[in-house]
Amino acid sequence: MSVVAPGAHTVSPAARIPLAGEAIHLAGLTKRFVVRRSLGAALRQPFLRQWSPALVDISCTIEDGEFFGLLGPNGAGKTTLFKVLATLVLPDGGSAAVGGYDVIRQANQVRKILAPVITDDRSLYWRLTARENLELYARLQDLPEEAGRRRVSELLDAVGLCDAGSKMVGAFSSGMKQRLLIARALVARPRILLLDEPTRSLDPLSARTFRAFLREEISGRQGCTVLLATHNTEEALELCGRVGVLHQGKLLAVGSAADLIRQMGSERYRLWTRCPVPGSLAALEREGVVDGIVSQPDAEGWTRTEMDVAGGLEGAAKVIDALGRAGASVGRFESVPRTLADLIEGIIDRRRRSSDA
């Protein structure tokens, strides 16, 4: 939190003409909110304002047709960024352009090409059928009646709800409601979809099915640019071509899954052997290839070992080669998915080491 004197917020228009093929362009985007104070504190210092930064100098470009992930914990600024892009919140500094339109000066054009998907089924009318929900929204979007009916039929088929179109939404499962929300967002044929935690209310099996639907139908056949906000590392790395890691309002890193793992400096692996940890791993530890070795026996007579392995696939190959030369009986060797906390800590730690070098 920072304490500053109140002053006029400066919002600069887009500093350049967006390039063809850019869906979203952010340049130095900043947003802060006034911190609420107690009545006593306000009376003691009535002219003092405390500001809490929500977005700090965010710069990023998302290409047309890209499936981009915004990965961060609760309170990182993901929802604030979505609200800025959806023209619901004004930024305090920097610029944001959607489809080449500035979110402040050309908000009406932005709203025509961008659709935020609010993953809250309370925004659906439970006493209407799925088809009636979509037809109502089509009329609100000023689609002609016949064209609206055709579009609704197309979308029910696209999201796999064709057979459920005449059913009351109140009887839908969480996964079906999520699909209906996506269909509603697609009614006006937006170029860009904002998805905020779309699988948070789904069980693991339903979430996996829904992720496949997003990848194949929405990004694939519908051809939308998708910006996905999530705190699920596995989900972001599975779905998205590139991922931006947002923490405390700052964009720490942007890249593919391989890029982010490389920025962490190591990957976590799990190994099962019939014998205790081979001495060859200790040798690799001295060389800096492996680190953080933790071993424990399991109930079936195997020794389970976890370790950090540097050097990507080449480092993993060195581990496998060392185990083979030692004659170790290996039951399994697998990569361990990183948690969001691991990812953020690894990137911050690597940045700190680079700045100290």
C-alpha cells in the first residue's frame, strides 16, 4: 500500500496505432483504489488519502485468435484488468486498446467486439428454458427475430445443449449452465471473450470436459480470441498458448509453459525406485543438476523421491542416464505439476538472483 497526496489521475490515450492482428494491447496500464478508513482516522486526517495499487504498469500484447491465460492468486488484479478491458472501470494511467479501439475514448466500439463471461449462474433466468434465455438476450442485442432464432439454434448446437434447449435452466447442472453462459456471450459474435475463473464451480471431471470444450469449440471452431483468468496453474498451462503471471498487480512474466518453467530455473520430478536413493543422484546434486531431494518409502516397498531438476529435458535425461548406469530399478519417473505459489516464488527468486549477479 502506498500513501500519496490526492491528485488528478492521468490517463494517456494509446501512444501508437495498434498493429494489424492485435486483439488487445496494454501499455503501462495502471489502476489504484482508495483504501477505506475508519471514521476516527478520517476525522483525524480528513485530507489524507491512502491508495492501494490494483494494476501496476501492465504492458502486454495479445494477438488475434490467441488463447491467452492470466494466471494469479485472488487479489492479484485479474478481475480489475477484466473490468478495464470491458469498459466497466477507468484506468488511472497508461492505455488499453481492444481490437484497435481505446477503452476510454471508443468504449462503444469496444463493447461491440468484446464479451465478458460472468461465471455466475444467477445471471441466467432459471424459470426460462435455455432457448428462451438466449432468445431474450438476442433481442436485447437488437438481433432481428428470425436471425436471432437461427443464431440461438447454432449456439445451442455448438455448446452441446441442442437436446436441452427446451429444458428449464433451473434443472441444469453447473457444467451445463457454464456452457449456456458461453453461448449467451457468443450471441452477438464477439471477436474477444473474457473468461473469469470459468471452472471454479465444477468438479474435476466436469472441469476437464469443459476445458476441452473451450479449446476445441470456442478457440478452435468459433475462432475467438480468449483471455482466461484463473488461479489454476495446470488449467492455464494446458489451455493457453501463452500465459501471463500476475502478482500484486504486477505482470511478473509472459510466455509459453516452457518459457515459464525455464524462468523458474528447474522442474519438479517424482521418482520411484526399489532401492534407496542411488548415489548417482548425490553426484548430480553436487553438479547442480538436481536439488531439494526428498525421499521416503511407501507401503509397497518402493522408495519415492522428489527433486528439482535444472536444465529442462536435458537435465531429466541426465537423471535417467545416471539411474541406468547405477543399475537402479525404476518403477516410474514423472514430472510434478507446479502450484501457482511455486511458479510465482520461482520467478521472483530467479529475478532476485539475476539482479544480484
